[in-house]
Amino acid sequence: MKQNYGCITIAWIFWLTVAYFYNIKPDYEYGWAWGLFWHGPLTIPSWIISFFDSDKYCMAPLHTSGYTVWWWIMLIVNIYAHAVNLLNLVKQLFSK
């Protein structure tokens, strides 16, 4: 079963673009939904962008405990998904 890595590339370009233009406000308290639906999924692209832009946050400085729980859950899910995709890519490159 071959996976379409063009779609993964387009998805990464999309997430990097969204993370680049979206800024977490340091003086706003974010709730659980922000950790689940927005900041959690954008953590990895925001982290990459933060190497080049010191004003970029990966996690909101002011947030609820629900935000923290969902942010960590989404971070772990994203890391797992990217690891699986990377392993599948390596497997596809080295198999005939």
C-alpha cells in the first residue's frame, strides 16, 4: 500500500503557513478547546518557526489546566503520526 507523500507535503506547507500567521497572545487566557483544536496541532510547526522568530509561542503562557492536558495529548498524537509517516516513507524508499 503506497501512501501519497505529495498530500503530506501540502499538509505541512499548510500547517507551517497557518502557524506562521497565527500568533498566540501572551495576555489572553486560553481554555481547553484551544489546546485540543488549535494550539496542540500547531505545536510542531510553531516550534520550528520559533527557531527563526523569537516572538512565536508554542504554548500559551496564560492557560487553564484543561488546555495543558489537551495540548500534551495533541502533541503526543502529532509526534506519533509524524513518526509513523516517516517510518513508512523510509520503508517505501528502501523496498522494491
